[in-house]
Amino acid sequence: MDLCVTIKGVSFFLQTGLGILGNAVVLLAYAHIIYSESKLLPVDMILCHLALANLMLLLTRCVPQTMTVFGMKDLLNDPGCKVVIYAYRIGRALSVCITCMLSVFQAVTIAPAGPCLSRLKPALPSLVLPTFAGLWFLNMAICIAAPFFSMAPRNGTVPAFTLNLGFCHVDFRDSLSYVINGVAVSGRDFAFVALMVGSSGYILLLLHRHSNQVRSIRRPQGSGAETRAARTVLTLVVLYVVFFGIDNVIWIYMLTVAKVSPVVADMRVFFSSCYAFLSPYFIISTNKKVKAKIVCAAEQDLPSVDTQESNDK
């Protein structure tokens, strides 16, 4: 195994392992919160669902990619490829949609109450679950073509207009199908990212106005928590937009060539998965509830470890 393959394999292994660990920890922390408090706040529900979507993305894309980099072959047959690629497309789509949902939700939450928002704000908590269901159905419909083009790798050269994922091939058969699929996926992503950026810009404007208003007066109670939450959402959005930009620059290049180099495909996989890998650690570091549950679990384990060591002595 040469140095380039080793570096690529270790990079995918660390990204996959740490990403799965981080998202699993976030989900377990929220499961403990649900068990102890019997409910989640709307923002926590969105963050929990974001961790689920990111975990789904890492399991269906990065795990087989890492195994392929280390030389494992024939991982999946045709039905397995169809299921994995379909699940990956849905997970990736949900990641951008839920990040957008988080940004819009936070923008509406901190916006000044007007004639329309005064009725919308109290209804926000009841709209979270229907929005989740709508996003699932929307992306399942958009991604429905993925299973029809997915298959296990074949011996010989890779045909034109085929995405070689290593563990699976996505064969679009002709240029028209290739471009239509790319435009549909990119169009959906750009629409949600545009909405995400617009709502984030509105949040920035509100935070700027708020900071000017409270310079000479005492900060109203509760405004600090809303400001911290808004800044957390903004950082997640910036994180997503950066990696989304890199991902789509590579994707647009891939649409312009008939045969895509495996190196280019690997680069796109790595950068498109960076958000799923990094976001749970940012959630852990900024969300007090999640951090408290993790610290509590760690402290509960310490006495048992100390007791075992004293018994050994």
C-alpha cells in the first residue's frame, strides 16, 4: 500500500469513526433528555434529527468508502447498492434541509412579533414534526431515481456517464440522464442553501440591531440565551455553506466530464462528509443540555473505575 492510499485511508477512517462517535453521542444524550424530561424543545428536536441524518450519511457513504480504500472488494451486490445509495442520498438531502430548517426556525423565533409572526410563533413547536415528515417525503421522491441507476461494480472499464464510488457504480447510461440528475439534486440543494443563507443574514441583522439597543441599557432577561442560540445556528450554517461550496464546485466539474477520476470522486466524498463529521462536536461544545448529560455520564463512570482500582490494590 503506497503512501497516498495510506493517507487517504487514514483520513477516511478518522473522519468516519469520529463522525459516527460524535453523532451517536449526541443522539444518546438527547435520548437521555427525553427519558428524564419526557420532551424536547423544538430546537433540540431539530438538532437531534440533524445528528440522525448525519449518522445516516456517514454509515451509508463513508463506511463502505473507507472499506474500499483499504482494499476490500465485492462489498455489496446490486440490491445492496440500490439500498445504500438511496439511503445515502436521503441522508445527505436531509442534512441540508434540516440545517436550513434550523436557520429559518431560529430566525422566526428571534424576529420581532408582527401581525403574521404573532400567530406563527406560538404554532412553531407544533409544526416541527409535520415539517420533518414533509422533508422526508420530499427527498424520498427526489431521490427515487437513485436505485434505478445503482449497481455493484462490474469487471472491466467504467462506462461513460458513470459515477465510480468504488463499492458501487451509478450508471446514468446517457448524457441526458446524467445532467438531469445533477441539475435536480443541485437545484434542490441550492434552493435550501439560499433560504438558509437568507434567514442567517436576517439573524445577523437582528443581532446587530439588538447589540446596538442594549449597549446603553441593561440586557433583558433571556436575551442572552437567544443570542447564544442564534450564534450557534449561524456557525452551523457557515460550516455547512463552506463545505457545500467545495462539494458543489467538484460536483459541477464532474458533470462536465464523461469519466470521473476516482481521486476527484474521493475528494468530493471527503469534503461533503466533513459537515456530518464536525457538526456533532460543535453541538456538544455549545449545547448546555447535551454537554451536561455527557459530563454527568462521565462522572457516573468515574466512581466505578475508582472502586475497581481500589479493589485491585
